[in-house]
Amino acid sequence: MTPEQEIASRAIAKQILTERRSKTNQLTYRQLLDKHSPTAYPFCPAKYRKRVWMWLACWVKRVAEGK
């Protein structure tokens, strides 16, 4: 993964965390992942292309933990 792809993946993960923590959020965590999956699809490795939401969930966890 190139540094640009990593930065983009982290940015998408931060958006998900921001939306999830919002008081006006009505979506479940999985719905948020599905909502942002098309944006993350180009950065996702080939073996996760069928389950982009799962790969994105790993990035959200990394960002939330501060790694």
C-alpha cells in the first residue's frame, strides 16, 4: 500500500468515526461501513474486494486505537 492510499484509508476511517460519534447519527456501525465502502473500494486489496466493509472496519479500529 502506498502512503497516499494509507492516508486516504485513514481519512475514510476518521469520517466513519466522526459520523458514528455524532449525536444525530441514526445508522448502525455496519450501515456506516457499507455507506463508505464505495469510496474505500479503490484502496482495498484484491483479496478483500468482496468484503470491503470488513477491511474498512480494520482501518477504523486502527484509527480509533491511534495506530
